[in-house]
Amino acid sequence: MGAGKRTRASRIGRWLAAAVALLLLVVIGAGVYARDAWQQLMANQAIQKFDWQGMHLSLEGIRADGFSLVSSDPARPFAVNGSGFVLGWDWQTLSLASVRVEQLDIDIPEWPEPAAGGSGAKPSLLPEQSPTWLPDTISVSSLRVDLPDDTEIRGNLYVELTPDPEQWRVETTELWVNGSLPDSEPGGWRIDGIEGRIGMAGTAGVASARLEVLAGSILTMNGVASPDGGETVRLEQVEVRPGGSTLEAGYSLSNRSLEKARLVGPLTLDVGMLQQANLKPQSWNFEGELDADLNRVDIRGAAKGAAGLALDVEARWPFSATPRVTVSAELEGSNASRILAETLEQWPAGIEISDGSLSANASVRLPDTGPSLEGKIIASGMSGIVGRMAWTGLSGTLELSLDDNLVARTSELQLDQLNPGVPLGPVSVTGSYRAPLQVLMQGTVSVVRARAGFLGGEVRVKPGEWSLADLPVTVPVWLNGIQVDRLMTVYPAEGLAGSGTLQGEVPLVISRQGVQVSGGNIRAVAPGGTLKLPADRLQALARNNETMDLVVRALQNFNYSVLNSTIDYDQEGTLNLGLRLEGSNPQVRDGHPIVVNINLQEDIPALLTSLQLSGRVNEAVTEKVRKLMEKRESGNGKN
């Protein structure tokens, strides 16, 4: 019995010894195989130096605390340092199953040189056939790649290797590329100072990739200039943030060429300074959606300038065709005038908006020859101040076009009231203005229809065209149905009264020095009317003059059948009336007919100032005029 046990134990011992010997042979063989594989790799890749630190050989594979290698090929120089290396075996096939590296640092100081032979061909980045010793997978927990031109790659990688190199696949959950790009001129647009830090997650094969752009990614440009050297548009200090977008790309590793690419997703764009002839220089921000490929860039979203103007923007930028931008905006209330004044270079000074809404839309084309624009501005119930005048209830549409000329057209632009002290309204205008861009104030005014209610009647401009480049020009203005009683009530004096209806024609002469009237005429419509002028305002005229005493007494209650007056108005604001009256006063000379010829003079700016200060317009105008008067009296103001 004891002998049997000893025999069985001896057999087990021999089997164990044989198994251990076999395992040792396998491990040694694997080590020799791995050594041969690495030697083959080193020879194929012209590796000059390869060192291991802290290598451990086990049944699971090979472990190393660190390793380093340096290429000896001057056409493809590189150096590699790694730590936490694990090479795993597949015991069924006696082949490498996986390679894991905790930290992998790769330094490529120069881009690979073209292959010799003068053809300019680039060495292939892929072998024709996968070496049999390659592992199935390679994973790198922390990758650091330093490339020429201060380009860096940081992140992690997981690589799947198959016998067919065309099926190799790379995956990453976070990979960042930091670097700069050379200046470029897509479609003639100059882009300089391009730098970026782009993070990606996704998969890539040997011919295509699909990657998600990570939050925090940014692309910066020092400047973007239109093809005319930035005369049309210039952007400075541009920052593009495409985080959350998806990049799909197709490429050729053998030719090292990008064949197709498309980036789609959210986009944030910050422009430190946008310069354009019609806009005041300022910063802008854009948030929206991007759809771009190698041939064009399309964006859609909302832009906002530093002055507060918010725009809905849709832009299409084909690199081989004309860029087009469509914008629209909505403005309401008292902020509208401030925003427009701080945004538009040509915004008229002195215009203030207090109520109502303004909407605008425009389509802008940006060819090499200069911009062109088609747009509309729609006003609804707008009110405010322009200079010393109040305006209320502006509604209507203004159509704009711009290329070599600016053309503005309107059909039935309506204004409830314009009040410089004597209210006009409602006002209705149909017409156009056309001017060269170089001399916007020397265009042609075309009036189809223009009228305004005035003192119970109306004022109408005779249809016609006038060129502001050929000043002075004369614009005929017709007066019709003006009520004398309304005229008397607006004059700032007590005791005035009258009745009757007036009509006439006033030729406005517009020059670079201002507006004047020469040879205007106004007359009463039959059967005439009455005039009642207070005696105390006329007594100075009658002093020591019997004829004037008769006139003064007659005008206190004068029934006229004829009222004619010449009208002249000079550039200093002085109105001269040559008044002729025919009629009678029942209390003077038994009502016998009297003919009165009298010249009257009025300082219209002073009269309007008096009306404005009296609150005849509104509180805002009264306060504005009061401040102007205070400045003038102190010697620091201007008219």
C-alpha cells in the first residue's frame, strides 16, 4: 500500500515537472517570438534605439515599467517614450492579443520628407499587409504627441487592428489637437493668424471618420478680410466655438489628402471688431447652427452687436461663388433710436424714438466688386422727436436697394402728425430717392404724391423730380383749404380771431445754405371772411398817423371780400407778408369799403421757439428747447 502511494506521487511529480518544463518552453518561445517580432519592427521602421525598463515576463504576457525608441530614418524622424506597458498573449493562437500603454509620448520634430525620385510621392502611412505579429487591439490611456509647427495632440486612443489594414479602426473618448494653420484665402477672402484647440470623441478608419467636437473647442483668427483687401468687410479677433458639432470626413492616408469633410452643429462666434462702411466699428456675437464642408459655409442663428442691435442671420458662403447674408431685426420703444445711432454710421443726428416698433430685413450679396443689398424697413405706430419737432404715428414700408447706388422707395408712408410748433398731419408720402454711394446727399428726389393736413386744409407738393446735386432747386408747394380761424388760434397772442378759407402756392427754394421762399402767394376763397385784431397790438402803428389810425380801427372787426398776400422767407428765418385787404368795418366810416395794404414781418424760428417753450408740442420738446436756450444764453451752445 505504501509502495503504491509512492508510485502515484512519483508519477504526479513527473507530470508536474513536465508541465512546468512545457510552460517554460512556451514562455521562452513567446519571449523569443516577441523579440523577433520587435526586431523585425525595428528593422522595418528604421528604429535606431529601443530600450525597455523594468521588463517582466509572465504567463499573461510581457509587462514593462517603461520603454523608449528613436527612429534612425532622417526622412521620418520620431521618438517614443512610454510607461505602464502591458503586452497580452492569446494562448490559443500563440499570438499577441492586446497592447496597453498607460502613458505614451511621441515626438515628431519634422514632417516626413517626400519620397526620393522627384515624383513628390509621399510614403504610405499603411503597410500593404498587416504583419502577423501585430496585436488585435492597442489602447493608450494617456497620449501626448508633439508635431512640427507647435502642433500638439493630447488624449486617449483605442486601436483595432485586423489582418486587412484597410479595416483598421481608431476610437477615442477625448482627443485634443492644439496648433496653428497657415494663412489661407478661400474664395479670395484673406484669413490670417489661425490657431485652434479642438477636442474630439468618436471613431476613425483608414478612409473616413465621424467625430463629435467637444465642449471647450475653439478656433481663433486674427483677421478675416473680404477679397477687396477688407474694404467691404473686415473682422478682427475672431473666435469660433463649435463644441457639440459633428465632424464627418473622408480622406486618403496614402495621399495624405482630405477628400471631403462636413461639420454640422451648434456654433458660437465672437468678433472683437467688425468693420464695414455702413456700420460703426464694434464687437459682435453670434449663436446658432453651422453646416460647413470643403466648398461652403452656411450659418443660421442670432447675432448681437455691442450697441444692442439683435439680428436673425442666415449666411451662405460658397468659396467659389458670391457670399450671401440675410438679416432681419425687430426694434421697439425708446431703445430703438439709441441702438440704431450707435450701430449705423449714417443714422441722422437728432432722431429719437419713444414708441412703436420697427422691423427690417435685408439680403446682402458680397461679390468681389462690392456689396449689394435688397431690403425693407417697416414702421408701425412709431413716435418720437427729430430736432425740435415731435412726430407721432409713423407707419409704412420703405424699400431699399444698394449696389453702386442707394435707392429708397416708399408707397403711402403715413405719419399721423409732425409738430414743430404748428401741427401738420396726417402726412402721406409716395416717392423715391436715388443717390450714388460716394455722394449720398447728392441724389435725386422723386415725388409721386406728398400731402399733409394743415390748419384745417392741406399742403401738397407738386409731383416731380429734383436733383440735390444741382442745387438750388425749386419745389412748388400748394396750399388749399387753410382755415383762417385755425391760423389765428396757433399764433401766440390773445384776442386774435377770424374766418375764411385760404389757398395759394409757395415755391420752396432749397440750396446748400438752407430753405427760402421767393414770390409765394396766398389768397382768400370767395366770399371772404372776417378778421379781428386787438387794438392794443396795433396802437403803435396808429401813433400820429390818421391813415394808420383808420386801419387800426377797421381791423378790429374787418369783413373782407379780398385777401391777397405775397410770401417771402429768407435763409435767416424772416417771413415777409405783403398783405392786401379789401372790405369794410360796420363801425368805421359807416361801413364804406376800405382797401388796406400792409407789410408784416415775423421771425419764424423765434415764433416756433416760443410755441415750443409754451408746451404746444410736448414736454420732451419743451425741455429740449429750454436746455438749448440755456446753453445759448451761457455762450456755450449752438442753434
